[in-house]
Amino acid sequence: VECPPLSCGQQVTNAGSCCPQCRGCMYNGKEYQEGATWFAPTIPCMTCMCAGGVTTCAEIHCIAPCVNQIHVSGECCPLCADCIYNNRVYGPGESFQPTNDPCEICTCEVMVDGVQHLS
């Protein structure tokens, strides 16, 4: 039996079969191992996985359980811009007094990296 040439690096010969088969997946000309997951390089917010030699891709649906959101470059989903203090939500730039001391004032600040800070 003459087997057809395979273009993949990962090959396996299953029991009862004479010819090897590709193990893994090809996507956009790149080889991925069985069980691998990756983000599609050409489509933002698309994740792919290799299972049983088949590539399956799905769009990421963002669920943000916060009131205020910011979009950060390189992130698919928006990040929460809420600050929480004593189970109360404060938005960016919002100030409050955590105690009865009028000199103590906190302000919710969101840094460029998307991390919330109370100052």
C-alpha cells in the first residue's frame, strides 16, 4: 500500500490502519497540536481549538458584571472600571468620604493598564 504524503509534522498511525494520519490541526497555514487553543490572528475576539483533528472557532461574547467599563488596547473584552469600597460601587473620578473625618476623601481612579485604585 502506498500512502499519500502528509504535510503535517505530527503524524500517527492508528491501530488497523496502514497509513499515518495527521494528528493535530492546520489553521491559516499553521500547525496546532491536538487539544491546543489559540486566538485567531486575523479576527479579533475569536478563539479556536483543535479537537479530534478538527479546528473549531467561536467568537468571544463578553460578559462584564460592572457598571463602568473601559476598553484597553490588546484586550478583547472591556475591563471593569468600578471601584468597590464597603460593598458600594464607585465610578472613575467619583469621590467619597469613607469615614466621618471630612479630611479623608477617596477617589476612584482607573490607571492606563485598566487596574482600579482608590486614593
